[in-house]
Amino acid sequence: MDSKGQKYRIMFTGIIEALGKVKGITEEGSNIHFDIESPLASTLKIDQSLSHNGVCLTVVAVNTNEYRVTAIDETLQKTNLGKLEVGDLVNLERCMPSNGRFDGHIVQGHVDQVAELLSVDSVDGSWVYTFSYKTDEGNITVEKGSICVNGTSLTCFNSQEGLFSVAIIPYTYENTNFHLLEPGDSVNLEFDIIGKYIQRVLKGY
């Protein structure tokens, strides 16, 4: 859902392009405006969709080094954006161009729920992150299936009810905000869209 409360057929792939730094946070009613400094700013235009930690938001203002997006109350309640502070880093991805390479998996930018980071373990030069999430919304992961964590396309393993792990290679660790995450932090989850459709068909409406 974007800042206007509308759902567009925008697609992301979960391949993070850059990190953005929160430079300003302004409340207006139940909405929050975020001013983001990013190397992508000069390429953006007003009304463009951009993924922030996996949340699709609309650019409402832009200059050379910074741009502004707005999150509505529903978005703030369902994601970790409401916990952002000035100076925090967010994972950024522009929507996939029609002639682009499909390197991740289908990501809509519609966060399903948040998860809590339980542990970070260093394993032979990479890192294993284990997350827990509430199961009352019916979301599930599948062993070796896709999951989007803070906008990043990853593969699940150790998939259990309300629990899964992902492996983070050094490149992803350094070029996303995973290197800043600590146990107890919350992350945004978007579960695999194909799995969600199958689950809906099996359970019925």
C-alpha cells in the first residue's frame, strides 16, 4: 500500500539497490513524512514507487540528494517504519522496469507482518539470522522457499511454525541494513505471493 492508501500493480524483486539515511521525520495527523538521503534521489521523480525496508511508498517531493515519502497510519501499524529514527538506514529498491532482469522473486511491497530477530550467528564467513513471527495471521514459510525480509529477497531454511532462518552472505551483509540488526529488532516480512495464493485456494474464502 502506498502513501495514498492505494494498491498499485507494482513489482519489486527483493534485490536491494542502495541504503537510504533518514534525515527528517515529520508528523502530520496520523501520517508521517520521511525525508531520505540516498544516491538514488537524483534518479527519482514525484509519484514514483519505491520500496523502503520492503514497504512500497510514493515519492512526494525530491531534490538532488534527498526525497520525501509519506506513510499512512495503517502502514505504520503493520510495519517497522514507525520505529525509524533520524539517522537510521533503510533498504531501498526501485520498482522493476518492464525490460529489467528478474534476479530475486516476486515482491509486491505489501508487508504482511513484522518478525522479531532472535539470533545472529557467524558461520564460515556468512551469517545466519533466525526470526520468529506470530502465526495467528496464518502466514507460513516453506523450506528452501522465498521470503522478503526488510525488502530483501532471501531463501528460508529451518522452516518451522512461526520460525525460520536465512543465510546472509558478506555482500548482502555490508550493502543492506542487516549489518545493523540486533536480537530483539523487528523486521518487515512479505511472504511468497505464490504460496499465499495456494494457501488461500486450499483454505477457501
